[in-house]
Amino acid sequence: MTDPDRAGRPGPLSGLLIADFSRVLAGPYCTMLLADLGADVIKVESPAGDDTRSWMPPVTDDGVSTYFLAINRNKRSVALDLKNDHDLALARELARRADVFVQNFKPGGLARYGLDYDSVSAVNPAVIYASISGFGSGGGKDLPGYDLMVQAMSGLMSLTGDPDGPPYRAGISAFDVIAGLHTTIAILAALNHRNETGEGQHLEASLMASAMSGMVNQTSAFAAAGVVPFRMGNSHPSLFPYEPLPTGDGELIVTAGNDAQFRKLCDAIGAPELPDDPMFATNPGRTANRDKLKPLLAEKLAARSAGEWFDVLIAAGVPCGPINTVDKGVEFAQKIGLDPIVTAGAGDRTRPSMRHPVTFSKTPASYPLAPPDLDEQGDEIRAWLATEEG
């Protein structure tokens, strides 16, 4: 169903046409990951453009939102006003031709345009139609779907921050990203089902459902044991040491997650007697007695800098790491060969971008298109949709 001019794109999803009616973060992140793997993603924007085009600062030297650039490479943009009859007809034609339709309007919001699942599947029975919302299409359908709301209402903020301080949001829109990932998985599963049966289907993801799953051990604590977790700063409720520990010049993350690693830690810092103390011999004991153990570790760690201890402890087999700023994190990823920054686009239309997170031995991700300007490919897309499909 893809545009013939785009059918030759490399990647395991080459030949798939994705109608991307999503905006902001969860949907665009999902469709970018699919586009990296060869899908032809047509990003349908309102004449005003995706909201994140104006989410700034930061901006590039030429005034483009770095937020928008983060999640919109490898797509083609067409601006369609769904309140305009001609544009709406083109939008419906795109939906009819699409293999996958992704949208994150409020539940029911596309029905008035004939772009809801029932309407689209009536003319395109094989479509994989993915809806992303904040709180699902049931009792929460009328709630706005903002990540910060979900971080608050799911309980995540109650877990984030110092024990005696206020709750905090995560440093990124965590549940938007997780919902985008969950939707990507669901689309690929539905495509496999369609390959076997010919059937399309409706997928519904929500930030709240992704939060319930993505909070893993914390929601499990309540579901399985009736325990309501609480804010512990950088400490872990089930492991110690698994947090920043003070050294001679700053903190170092130390994650000695089992008894063997704890013994290696103690040997390396010159406290080999600690693992033989009954209070500290096992993880439950270390966790219960963290207030006694932490100052004993800190006393030894004060002898060297965080950088020195990093080298010593890694060599001893103890997981640890410095607390980096983002630039230092990118530099470290580069140092260890992850090559985190790639160039999306070609010629004079290029942008630096973060590499697709998964490497493939046979079908690697590619980055032929820089994030588009608003309606950058609008003329060619409208012309294609106006022609009879061959």
C-alpha cells in the first residue's frame, strides 16, 4: 500500500505505509522507531503543525525545536485541515491505503471525521489501527492525556524525591515514552497476526496502563502484597547498596545487587570483615540495616575520588558508575562504541539525531530523512492520494 516512490526504502518494515495522525510524544516516538526500520510514515499535521514544533527552548541555531527533532526523523509531513472537505477526503484516502494507522486524539475525537476505527476498518479491513490516550476509552476517556498528570495520578511522583521532601516528576516524560514503546510492540504483534490471518485489528494503549505495567516492582508490591511503596530518594526498597555512596570528592553509584558482588565490594575497599557480619551477610539483612552499613562503606570510600573508585571497583567486578550530566553521558556512550549520534537526512537537509536503540545484524535501522518541515512533502503526498491507486 505504500507510495511507489518510497517502496524501495531499506529495512525489515519496508513496504509498510503508516498513517501517522499522532502528535507530541508517545505516538511520534512509536512511528519514528517504525520509520527507522523502513516503514513509510506519512505524518499528518494540522495547518498549525505538531505542538512540539513550538516547544522551545532549546532550539537549534536555525530556530527549530530540538524536542520536535527528537521524535520525527524519517517521516514525510503533509498538512491537512480535517475541517476542510477536500483535505478530509485526502485524509480518509490515506487511511484507506494505510497498513497502520496511529492516532492519539482524545478517545472518540476522530469519529466526527470518519477516521475512527469503525469507519476506517469498514473500507480497510486489514488496517492495524493504534489508538493512544492518557487514560483509555472507558471511564477515563474525557481526561486530558498529559504525561505529568499520569506521573502524578499513577503514583510515580509519590516515589520520586527525598523521603522528607516534595514529590517530583521524572526528568523525562517517562510514560509517554513507555506507551510509545508498548504501542510499537503491539503494532508488530498485530502485523504478525495479520500476516497469518489477513485480519486487521484495533489496538488501544494508554499512558495510565503503561504506568501500571512500567512501574513494575512498585505496582507489584501493592498488587501482590498490599504494600504501598514510599519515597526513598535514590535508595532502593529491596536492595542495598544500590544507590549513590559518598567518596572523597563526590558520589558514585554502587549497585552491589547480590552477596557475591557485596563481598567483592568490601574486599576492594578494604573492609573484608563486613560480609561475615550476620547483619550484612545477605541482602535482606543489608537492606534492613542500611543505616548501620552505609556509614561503614562511606568511611572506606572517603579515601579516594569517585573516578579512582570507579576504576578500582569495575576491575573488581562491582557494578558502579559516576553521575553524569547529559553531555557526559553521550560522551561515555561514544567512548564505549555505541555511536549514539547519527546524521538523519542527506545533502543540505541533515540533522544530528540519536541512534535507533537496537542494532540488527541483518536489517539495520537507517536514517534517510531529516525531521520534516511542516508540509514539506505535502504537494507530492496530496498528488499521490489524488490519483487512483494502481
